[in-house]
Amino acid sequence: MRWLYAVPIFLLPFTAQLPSDLSVGLSVALLVLAWALGRRDAVHLAQPGTLSPALLALFLAMLVGFIAAHWHDLSHAGKDMRDAKVAVMYPLLYFAYRRCGLDLKATRGLILLLLLVAVLAGLEAVLQGLKFNLGAFSETQRATGPFGQIKMANRAGVFFAMFLPMLFTMALQFQQRRFVRLAAIAGSIILAMAILFTYSRQSYLIGLFAVMVLLLWRGIPTALLVTVLLLGTASTLLPHSVVERVQSTQKVDASGDVSFDSSTASRFTIWNGTLDMLRDHPGGVGLGRFNEHIGDYTHYAGKDAHNGFLLTLAELGPLGLLALLWVFWRLWMLSRRLRRVAGARPEARMLARGFTITVLCAALGNMYGSPFFDSIIMANFWILCGLMERYGAIKAHAAALIAAHVAQAHPEPIGQRFPLAVRALPGRFGVLPH
């Protein structure tokens, strides 16, 4: 049964390289078949998921936004219906894998498979990057891995940055088996290089943030110091094209005035136009209609919002933004619950820490871009959320059973339960605890 759940993990990130609708159609068919043939969960796993209420609220906000978009304009009904289907369908992967019916071993195996697929996607980006002219940055030479056209470079960088913490925290786990740790180190290096070759500056910051936080979390001041030293010498260690890309963010003219490059400046202009759009449409312009309206407020007609939160606010209004923020809050609560369940168990603690930073990276990825509703970027993230919650629920139940067994094997002395009986019949029921 686990193979039915494994195939979509392989297929979905490579959708752009496969025949149209093959990966999505086959993945849906396999998941429906797995649900129909799989075993039903026990009571402790059949509880509503942590993300369920927030995702349902977001779906409701999108439904309202879809109706609003077509209230006066039905000219793009077919396209809007397809976009809405994609926006709703991929978060449903969380529910599918949260209730997949697999045991702990199979769940752990799928989590590792997710990381392997991320590394394979990163390896493809690295192979692309090695063919570039690394002596100078060019907008036409940016790695995207399996995610398609060059315009996907920033979102590809976010994908690699989201999965980097899961591997890096395994690389920092000294109690791991040597082979596993070496594999995690190799995977971390591949994803780091993939991020570099996307030339996505936001992904540089997200990846660096993840590494720094995990080093501090592990309490490794020496490694942190080495990281700071590496940053100080980055201009000599990194390819010149990467250094040039970072330095191009700001330019200082002869008079000392600071200006931003066109890519960065365009984002500020679009964000200001988004706020103007919201003033004219307080309830939102409708799901998928941002590109049609931004040209009325800026000279960047048809452009993306470059901020997932502002995009949601502009299209779905304040209620949509609140629903999106609730989703991220519930994601944080899920990571917190996983850390609490992990306790002192090394593997569980390792995965919980990595997932926590992955959630933060996903949120940061929507500060300077809007990959949240991008299907092939977020598909495996939603799968990871479902698998991690299932993993935590199985671990918590096992710990509860062990605690109950220990309590049964070592029952509380009757003298501690009935102290008055000890006073009435001293020596019969033992002595009172001091």
C-alpha cells in the first residue's frame, strides 16, 4: 500500500517535465485507490488534523473570492475554475497523507523519500548551474531544477530552502548512523548549491536563516563562528556570478545616493499598487484576478504580487488574509506539538526541529514571492505536513502505552492511596511517605 503513496511524491515535483496532466491524474488515481483499499485508522489517528479548521476556512475564503471574481465577469470562467481547482486540490494532500493508514515504519520511510526527491530535484538544478558562466551573472542563466521555465527560479529556490532544514538537522545529529549522517550532509550540500544556482536572493536569505537557527538550536558556537567566518570570506569562496547577483541589489552612485535594482524596485512599486487596489476593492478583487487589476495601479500589468500575504489580501480581502495567517499559525502549533511529543527521543526530536524551521522557511518564502498557491512547489510540503503529524501521533500514542504499562507494572502502594488506613492499622499497609 505504501507504494501507492510513494509514487505521487516522485511525480508531483516533476510535473513540468511530464506529459500534460499525467502526474496529477495518476497521483489522484493512486491516492483514491490507496484510500479505497487501505486499512482504516485507529481511534487515536482518526482525530481531526491540526490544520483542518484553518484549511477549511481558507477554502471558504477562496470560494467567496471565486464567486466575487465572477459576479460581474464570466469571461474567464473556465481558466478560473482550473486555477481554483489547483488551489484547493494540493492542500488536500495534507489530509490524504495524514490519514494514509500506514504504520510508523512506512510513515518514516515516506518522509525520507520526500527528502530524497528534494535532493534529486536539487541535483538537477546543480547540473544546470554547472553549465552556466559562473564568472558573471545573467538573467537568462538561472537554475530551476525540474520546475520548468526560468521564471520559476525564485520559487525553485524556495522549494530547496524549505527542505534544506530537514536534511541539515539530520547532518547535525551526531547519534545518527554514519551512513545516514553522510547522506544527510551530501544532501544538504546539494540543496545549498541548488539554491546558489537559482540566483534567488530571497532563497539565499531563507537558507542562511535556516542554517543559523539550527546551529544555534544545537548549541554549536564553534560551528556558528565558522559560518560567520565563511560569510566574511564569501566573496572569495563563492562563484563570482553569485557575489555579483547579491551586490546588484543596491547601487551607490557618485553622489552617494542608494538605489535598488529593477527587480527589487518593481516589488516595492507593485506592493504600493496592491494597497491602492485594496482601497478600491476592500473585499478583494476575486480569486485569481490580481494580474488583471495590477496594471490599473502600476505599469507592471500582468505581474505577480511577489508577496503571498499581500496577494491573498488583494484577492480575498481581510478575511482571506486572516485565514492564511491562521494556516501558518496552525502549522507552527503543529511543529510545537511535534517538539513536545519528541521529548528526549533523538530521531523524533531531530525531525521535529527540522520541520519547525521548514515551516518558518515556507512563511518567509511568501514574504518576497507568492509560492503558497503554486502546486508543484508546495505539493510535497503539504505531504510532509500530513506525514509529520501522523508520525507525531503514532509516537505520542506509543509513549502513552508505555507509560500506562509502567504504571500498571508498578502500582502505587496502598498506603500512599489511603493514608488514613495506615494510621488506623500501622504496619498493615506500610508506612506513610515523608
